[in-house]
Amino acid sequence: MFSTSSRIVLLMIFIIFSKLSYAGNSQGLSKNETLIVSQIKTDLPNTLNELKQAVNINSGSMNFVGVKAVGELMISQFRNIGFDAQWLDGSQFNRAGHVVAQFDSNNPKAKKILMIGHLDTVFAKNDNFQSYQSLSNTEAAGPGIVDMKGGNSIIIAALSALKKTHLLENLSIRVVMTGDEESSGRPLNLSKKAIIDGGKWADIALGFENGDSNIKTAMVARRGYVGWRLNVTGKPAHSSQIFREAVGYGAIYEAARILNAFRVNLSHEENLTFNPGMIAGGTTVDEDRKQSTAISFGKANVIAQKAVVSGDIRALSIQQAERAKVAMHKIVSQSLAHTDAQLIFEAGYPPMSPVKGNHDLLTLYSQTSQDLGYGGVIAANPRKAGAADISFAAEHVDMALDGLGLMGRGGHTKGEVADLTSLQKNIEKAAILLHRLASEK
């Protein structure tokens, strides 16, 4: 047994160790930042309830009624924390529309922050994956819970905590939640106008997609997206005549030559990818581009007269994308005998290039995470995440950072599961980052 004096010494050691451990978990937090964290913890049950409400509303991109219903839920939540929130109708670009919420500081020198989310999901109105399901204390499943209704909840919870602690007044905030991120309306200059205008207004852009779903990373860069179409024609004839000088190779062989040449010549460039996602060929091809379908007719003993291919390019910079286009056009122009091909590029998402300002913002975000006791955050590999709306704002701001949303797995599948342990952490990180940006020179 320990003596009384020994027990006293052990108790003192325990108390000192406990205080040191607590200090390590809040190292570097100011008094105001500690208040923010406390408020977020108090609000967390309500945040989870609001997330569940949003997930339980189907908002597949083409379910306009559902997308607007989620938008109206967001508008109500923004208005509850003093934002001027409005619905922007999307009929001009054949989508439901967007939510834009604004809070203006009385300080004319206040930082202007654009925060970006989206209302729509990839799950259609008739999909059987429709509702929030609690799996455990740390996981929940549901359509769009990770991509990206969880990110929307982080935006609102962070802003609410700042409002309730009287620390929001030092910032001017604009939030844009689009209704067409998963299936962009056309023309893009109209469907992405709210994001572009927000970027022109703002100093800094923050995106709340889940990035590569690793809480230890954030996106300082996102690759741009450009669609392409390849239309190929050949000379129809009996199959026994193929390869003859007067007949040539047919449309399918020419399409195969072009695609293989793309692979051989361009596949080794870092951060550049190009994917043929659909191909059809034969004597005739009837394509329905709106439905992304094609019906072809052909016979084994007839040389193919037509082939169509559609795909995309993803590049880390505009310059990289342009170089790829030039190389692809050159390959297409080197036609096999009696064939002809046209390569058509379509409007897409611009890249968010990894500029210095983005890295500086990541450094500040990483320090915030460390001060909260959650460890550092590094730049994610841009190959591990797709295009996102923030790219339309990134070129207009001094700094941009994405991937700050709810972590999880199985995005765009019926196995979409959220890691709920990341919810409170990323709300705290977002709120304190905003607070620190308010005082940054």
C-alpha cells in the first residue's frame, strides 16, 4: 500500500499530467476560439438533426422540386443566423437553381470570404437509396451525406457558432450553394455565374466538398474538366475488301487507332488524364446525347461506316489542357485511308491551379487543426478528387482551399457513408479559420 504522502504525490502528478494533456488539445487557442469550440459542441445535436433533414429530401440534379426543397431548408437556416438568403431560379440554364446567402460586415476593410456548397446529388427521384440511416455512433449512410450535404451543414454550423459568439461581424461572407454541381446546366456562363460573381467579389474562396475524404488533407488544386467528342466516318463495303487501297480501314479501326495513339502519346504526363467513356460504331449510329446513350447497327460482313466516342480530359492547368488538345488534334488529323475524323471539345470546368496563395491558406488551416489537437493537414493529390465548383472562383481570388467538408466513403454510390467523427472537427476548423482570417493582415 502507498503511504499518505505517496498518495498525495501521485495525485499531484496526475493533476499536472491531466492539465498538460488538456493544454495539448487546445494549444494555441485564444479565449474567443475556446468559446467558438464550446458553442459548436453545444450545437452539435441540432447540426446532426439538420443534416438528417437535408439527406432525407431527394435532390437528384434533375429533381427540380427536391433541389429547391433542400435550398429552402438552407435559406431558412441562413436567415436564422442573420444572413440575407435568396433563391436564384435556374430556368435559364435548365436546372432548379441556386442558394445565395450574404452577410456584410460594417467594417469596409473586412475580409470577403466566399464559401461554396451544392444542393444536388447523383441519386435520382426514383432511386431506392433515399434516406438517412444511422449505422453506429460514428457512421451514418444516406444519399449525398458526404457529397455534399455534410459540407453544407459544416458551413452553416461554423457560421452559426461565430454569430452566437458575436465574432461574425468582423467578416463579410457570401455563401453559394449550387443546384447543379453533379450535372451542370448549360450554358456554363449562366449556370456558374453565381460562383464566378462570388469569386470576383471575394478575397478568399473556401470549398466544402469532401476532397479525397481524408481529414488529414485539403485541396490546394483541382484538375479542370473538358468534354470531347470524336466523330469518325469510313467507306462502307463488304468486309472481304477491307485494307484494299480502294476501300481502306473503316470507321471503327480509325477510332481505335486514334484512341490508342492518345494513350501512347499522352498517358505519361503527370496529372493529365483523358478517358473515352462511351463508344459506338457500325453501319449506323443513333445517339441521344441528352440521355448519354447510343444505338448502333452493323454486321460482321460490312465495314463500319460510322463511329462515335465521347470522353473527357482532366488537367491541372489551362496550359496543360491546351497542350493536350493540340496533341490530340494532330493525332486525329493523321487519318487512315478513306476515313475522316473530327474532334470537338466542349466547355467544361476550369482548373484550380496550385498557386502560392492556396498553399499559404493551407498552412493557416493546418495550424488551426494542430492548435485544436487534430494534427496537421497537407495538400491532397489532385488525382484523387474530381472537378468542383470552386474552380470557377479560384482564378478570381487571392487564396482558395477545398476539401473542408464531411469525410466518409462511397461517394456517388449506394454505399455512401459519412464519418461522423469528422463533423465536429471540421466545423471547429472552419469556424476558427474564419475567425483567424478576420484578423489576418
